[in-house]
Amino acid sequence: MDIRNILEERISIEYYTDGSLRTSIPTSRDQQDSKLVHTKMGAAFCVNDEPALSAQANLSLWPSSTRAELVAIFLALLTSPMNAKIKIYIDSQSAIYMINNRHNKSGRKLLKQYSFTGKKDGSSVSES
């Protein structure tokens, strides 16, 4: 299913995004170095609370909960029509901070930033 094609005629879209980072239990083949920290990181979004219009991705390298949240936002924006009014609901104050302070950062540097503790308050970022 091509979400972007389904959404191309909509003039207003709400996205619900989430990213996650957690430590994982290494498998027997991964136990070569007991000093390594094993993590699982992912990003996902859902359109207008319609589960059929959702996507998810597994991420690797640079483990950061903020990076996972930012990737979820970027994934959502990749599917949005150019002239639609977009509202994105996120639960990461760190991601909001990174977006609001992006003017001196490239996309690559933005995604490589370390996260800091922020409250999960359901804040939203809007694009027009």
C-alpha cells in the first residue's frame, strides 16, 4: 500500500508518531562481547487514527530515543501531500526541542544528537 498516494487528495492530516529505544537480551550468537550494550530502536506513525494508514521501521546505529522520535516524524512527513495542513502529535519534548532549534543543524547532525530527559506530555508540532 502506498500511503502517500492514498493521502494525496487530503487537505488536512493528523499524524500520531512514536519512537522507541530499549535494551535487548542478546542472542547466543551476539554474546561474543559481554561488554556490548544491545538495543532495539524503532519508529512508527499512524494517520488520523487509521491503523491501515501506518508505517514502522527498525533503526540501527547511534541509539537515541530522540533520534527514534525524529525518524518517526520524518517518516510521517515523507507521506504527507505538499499543500496539506499537517498536525503531528508526538510525546517527546526532546524531539520538539531539536526541531525548534534546527536552524544550525543539518538533517544528519539532527539525527545524531544525544537525547536528554524530557516530559512526555503529548505536545504537537504543526506545519502549514
